[in-house]
Amino acid sequence: MSTGEYVFSPTWERETDRLLTNEAVWDPGTLERFDRLGVAPGWSCLEVGAGAGGAARWLAERVGAGHPGGGRVVAADLEIGRLDPLAERGVEVLRYDLRSEDLPAGQFDLVHARMVVQHLPDRAAAVARLTAALRPGGWLFLEDTDSLPLFRSAVSEDFLQDIRAAGYGLMRQSGHEPRGGHFDLQLLLAGPLVDVSAEGRVVMMQGGSDQARHYQLWLDFMRPRIVEAGLLSEARIDEAQAQMSDPAHWWISQVLISSYGRRPA
């Protein structure tokens, strides 16, 4: 339950909060799509970039991980400290770097990565690694964003657009691809998978909500770089934080593009 108040947290706690609020925004739609793909007891699933573990936890319950005759879930990330509690639910936790490490070939009925591939320097190589991990008939499910529509609102035509431009402009300089979801689809179409398709979704944000807090944490993280680059003042960033805390303000998220492809049986 959110009070709408923005509070600064130390680095580990702040990043944990960011991951949990990201799940608050995106997990409901992701879990709905797992269900539509037919994830069932006995499936073997790999969650890459598992974050705080919400998606992997749902997958473990659905496939029966850790139970006799049940399925398997592997939660992989560079930072796995937040994933340790998943072991109690039968989830295998793997420290893994998609930029450079191959995965066991042909083992998974589902491989899912959300907001991972668009941050990588060699996206084609990353998608090839994920594809190779699929069993025949298995699904690759990628989710990355198009950030251009972020903060569109009835409040005003330019609501928080200076914030979006400054923050995402700097992120792009660091390797983030703001149209990553579009390129996911192109990579799947160019590869060996069949039944390739894609769709986009947005989430309406209300100021002061847990979902809105996700963007406040993002802006807090970006603040030093934005100010150092001379793009916006501290006062403007404080004003933006207050705008995001106001329950009267509603805006849309980025478009999250979900792309799917199946390895031929």
C-alpha cells in the first residue's frame, strides 16, 4: 500500500524497491501472457533477468517446481542475492551474464526475459543464446520497451517530457535502446523460430501509487547524471517528483512490446 510520499533509500534497498515497483507495473500483464502461452505443470522454464523474483515465483507454482513429477524453473541474473528465497519454492538460482555466457542447449519449454535485451551491446547474440536454450516446441518470450510515449497525459501536452528526454537520452548514451521491443521482433523474425508474433501494452499510472514510485526511483537514480550534464536543474527534478506524487496526475507508461517465437518441433 502506497502513501504517495517519495523517500530516498540506500543503494541496495533502493534497487530492491525499484525492482519490486517494476514488478508492480508489469507482472500482471506478463503473468497473463504466461497463462496464454499455456505454461502448465511439468514445464521447464528459464527466467533471465529475474530481478526480485516475482515472475519466477509464479512460474514455480504453475509448473510444480520442487515437487515429485513437477517442472523446473531456473531464475538467472547477474545479482542473485534477492533470489535466494526462491530456493525454498524449488527454483534453481543461477548467476548468469547473457552478454557472454552460453546456456545449456535444448532444455526449456519457456525462456523469458523482460527489459534485459534492450540494454545489451550485442542483442542478436543474446537472442541467439536464448533461442538455443529452447527445447523443440519451446517458446521464447521477450519483453522490451518503446519509451517514446512515456508520460503522455491529459495534464498537458508536454507533461514530464523534459524528464523523459533527459533521462532516456542519457540512458541511450550508455547502451540502452529506447525502441528495444521493436528490435526484439525483428530478431525473432530473422531467426529460426516459427509462429512469431508481437503485441504492445501500456499501463495507466496514477501519481502517488506504487507504480508511479517506480518512475520516481528511476528519476532519483538518474538525477546526478542529468544535473551534471546540465540538462535539468535540481529544482526542476524536485518539481517533477512532486508531480509524480500527485494523485490527480495520470499518465501512461512506456509501451512494453511482447514478442513471441516457437522453436520448431
